Amino acid sequence: MNDMSTSTVTEDGRTIGGVMMEMRNITLRFGGVVAIKDISFDIREGEIRAIIGPNGAGKSSMLNVISGFYHPQEGEVWYHGARRKAMKPYQVARQGIARTFQNIALFDGMSVLDNIMTGRINHMSSSFLDQAIWWGKAQREEVEHRRKAEEIIDFLEIQAIRKTPVGRLPYGLKKRVELARALVAEPKLLLLDEPMAGMNVEEKEDMSRFILDVNDEFGTTIALIEHDMGVVMDLSDRVVVMDYGKKIGDGSPDEVRQNQEVIDAYLGVAHD
Amino acid sequence: MPEQLIFAMEVTLNGLMTGVMYSLVALGFVLIFKASGIFNYAQGVMALFAAMTLVGIQEGRVPFSHLINAIFGTEIYDFGWDVPALLAILLTVLVMVGFAFFVQKVIFKHLVGQEPIILFMATIGLAYFLEGVADLMWGSEIRTLDVGLPQGINLAIDETTFNWFGYGFFIDNLDIVATIVAAVLVAGLVAFAQYTKQGRAMRAVADDHQAALSVGISLNFVWILVWSLAGFVALVAGIMWGAKSGVQFSLSLIALKALPVLMLGGFTSIPGAIVGGLIIGVGEALFEFSVGPLIGGATENWFAYVLALLFLVFRPQGLFGEKIIERV
Ligand SMILES: Nc1ncnc2c1ncn2[C@@H]1O[C@H](COP(=O)(O)OP(=O)(O)OP(=O)(O)O)[C@@H](O)[C@H]1O
Ligand SMILES: [Mg+2]
């Protein structure tokens, strides 16, 4: 699984392992619109992989393919060295892939804590008959899930809003709660679609720190979409650049920054 | 105490118990609507189908016997055994779970993402289909349902109230049982939703499909689950109603009684369904008692709707729904 011969150690001392996820010649169409055009790239164990590109480039579509929300017409997805059959989102999630959404998908009717607890659902024991019969065991399990949830709450510094209904939270905090719900599932691969969009500088700094800490402390592999180039350069080990559904660059932040095609794509498009 | 007031108290009590029945049927609607946005027109027919199946199994009748006999030229109608009530109820629950699978796999799986009106139309189709199946399976004769529930006047209440007021209340034992069963059912459902993994999944799906998918919940599973639960609730309602007035096709009309309850309580609120049912039950009983004689009676047929309509005008979000404020 983890091909040690390809492991590398980064400047800051993190180990990046073999290929965890590989996209091979992915093409995704919506009627006449080609959202992704014959794209291949991989994500390696332990790295932070960024996907960047102008608006409408197909970044979110790519994340949706990885997480099973979209199904490409062509191409293959390989995960841990095996070809993945077409999967529903919940099946992908059960393989240890958690995600957040560009336009936030939280359970608005629930408190922050309940939202985060729902992220534990795949770690909960399977049958409700079990739960009814083994009351004691179920209780202990519940305590364990609560402990894990509180751990993530502390980690993301959202203790103060634990009981708040998420519908009432400001945007930046919602993004953080969504991250918490993804993290509490203890994913192997974490997909973040614009985790810092709409945040002020201070919030962005916090979020960057959290992402680095998640990767460093939990060893979680992360694929993220981000528009802020400064943030991307700081956070990521490797970057995929997309434009009009095509891949126009792939490499270290420094490499893609000097790539002429990338420069052109960004100069041609107004950006926030 | 004035005589009229004592009568009114008795009417109120009876209205409460009828209201419990309305709540039960409304509850079935709410379960499915909350989780899938489907307004299930077939809920009433499900109660009929469940009650017919229960009676059929209990009496040891061969399902689809007319069809079988027509095809094979046989003359079989009965297995020749009686199934004990509890076992028959258990088997009927299994049939309702099977029905839930059928509904999800054959119909709604293919309608994911369609307009609510399309889904609603599909349930209308489903209602008449199920009515046909029920007819074909068990025949259309009126049956009496007897699972051993106590019936008739409750003497203890009769006696107590007689000692207090000099007038004995007529409260049917069956209504008392129905109330207790409904209370246990609701408590069970709430505990299920609150404390089990599957219940949590159900609440998650009711709240946000996309988010539910992303944490690893199968929508298909949850939808089969809510249809099963709604089938179970339909069975309970079918038993109570069937025991009261026989198992016949008019039983499916109890759904019409649930509509005003939903208008009152909101389509997504379980407490709303319960309180709404009680208000309608008491409201229509008291109205019939006080105004009915003046205008020639039979106000039960329409009063609930008028009450619900009035309510709708002043509180469109229902009793417990949050006030909807349009953002512009
Ligand atoms: N569900 C869908 N149905 C139809 N077209 C879609 C769908 N999802 C994406 N598209 C189209 O695919 C293209 C790529 O969209 P996508 O959301 O992946 O871009 P993006 O790179 O994430 O853009 P942004 O930076 O604005 O988020 C767009 O033309 C978009 O309209
Ligand atoms: Mg996007």
C-alpha cells in the first residue's frame, strides 16, 4: 500500500508516502459542458495537495468526482492501489474520505455539537437492536464518541459555540464547524472545497494553521481547493492547476508559479 | 356543577381520544415528509392494507386466493389454521417492511431529484395500486378485526365520575388502550430518533441530504427505514380504527382526517402532529356538541377543515414551525 521507495521527507520534516489516490484520464460532462477534460493526477499519502484555477475551471467538479457526488463518463479512480468502482457518496465516505463543501452543507436544525456527533456516525455500532440490548455497551460507546467530538472541538477552538444552533453562526464559524464534522470521522483523506472563501485575514490565518496542524498532528492527507495564491503557496506540497476543464500545470508551488501557461491563465482572468 | 358542563367534559375526553387516532395517522405522514419531502397520499391506504393483511393472516386465509384459483382452477381459500394475534402482528410488520423496500426500490429510487408535485402524483398512483393489491390479496368483504383489545364502557371511569358528578362518563376501553399505545409509540419513536445510530441518520437526512451523504449516510437506507416506520404506524392506526369500526375500504379515508391535523401542526413536526390531532379531535367534538344540534348536526365532516383553514391563514408555518421570513 505505502510504497516506501517513493517516500520523501519535506523540509519541515513530514514524511510523504506513496500514491494514495490516483485519477486517470477523467472526463466529466454535463450535457454539452465539459467540466473536466481528460485529467490525470495523484495524491500521495500525507501530503497537502492543492487544486487551483480560475472560476469555472472544474475544481469543485473534480472534488465531487473524488467524493462520489459526480460520476465521470470516462476515466478511472484508483484508491490505495485498487481501481474503485462507481460509488455513491456514502460509500466513499465509509472508505475514510471526508469533505467540506464550497457553499457549506451543515445540519441547520442541529447544534454545533450534534453536527459534529453526526460526523461520527460511521464509527457507531451497526444495529439498533444491539443498542437496545447492550445498553451498557452503547452508553460507553456514546461516551467515547463524545470524547472524540470534544477533542476536535478543542482542537478547532470552538468550545464557546458548542451548543449553538449552526443556523445562527456567522459564515467563518460555519466553515470551521463543517471542518470539525469532517475531522471527527478520522478520515484518511480530507477534501476541502475553498475552506477560506469569504473569510477575513485573521480567520484565514486561523484556518491555515488548523489545516497544517491537521496534516501534521493527525497525519491526514488533504486535498484542497483555494483561490488565495498566497495561502496555496504556504500550505501545499504540490499543486494541480486547472483551466477550462483541462490540467495546465502540476508540481511544487514554485514550479507552477513559473509555468507560463499558468501565468497566462491567471492574467487573463479577473480574480478576487 | 351544571349539567351541560359535565356533558362537555365527557365530550372533551372522548374528543381527545379520537384526536389520538388522528395524531397517529398524521405521524405517518410527518415521518416520510420530513425525511424525503414526499407527501404520502397513500398513508391512509397503507393503514387499510396493514389492517387487511393482519386480519387475513390471523384468519389463515390464502393471499391472492381468487387469482390462484382462477389460474389453476383450484378451490383453495384457507390454510385451515388460525394465527395468534401477536404472531400475526409480527408477520404484518414484516409485510409492511417489505412494502417499504418495494416502494423505495421500484418507485422512488427512480424519482430522486424530481419536483415535489411529481413525487406527490407518484404516491397517488401508489395509493390506488395498493388498494387494488389489497383487494386482490384479501378480497373486499368487510372484516372484523379482533386482536384481543378490551372494548366497551370503562366501568371504573363510569363509576368514579358517577360518584363525583352524579353522572357516569362513557369512555370506551378501546380508546383508552389506543391512547396508551399511541403514547408508547411516540415515546419509542422519539427515543429511536434521539439515541440510535439509525435515528441520528434519519434526523440528518431530514435536515440536509448533501451533508448526510458526506458523513456516510445512505439516503436509500433511511428512506426504506422511514417508509417502514410509517408502515408500522399505519398498522397501529389500522388496528385501532379497524377494531373500532371494522376493516373495510372506508378505513383508508382516515387519511382525510389527518390532513387538517397536518395543516394545523405543520408537515414536519412530530409534536405538531400530536398536538394538532388532539386539538382537532377535541375541537370537532365540542363543536358538534355545542353547535351541531342548532344547525342540524354532522359538523364533524367539515369543522376540522374550517378550523385548520383559519389556523393556516394566521399561522401558515403550523403550530411549531418557525416563522418564515422572506429574505430579500
Ligand atoms: N451539477 C452540474 N450541472 C451542470 N453543470 C455543472 C454542474 N456542476 C458544475 N457544472 C459546470 O461545470 C463547470 C465547472 O464547474 P465547477 O463548479 O467544477 O468549477 P470551479 O472550478 O469549482 O469554479 P469556482 O471557482 O467558481 O468554484 C462549470 O461550467 C459549471 O457550470
Ligand atoms: Mg468550485
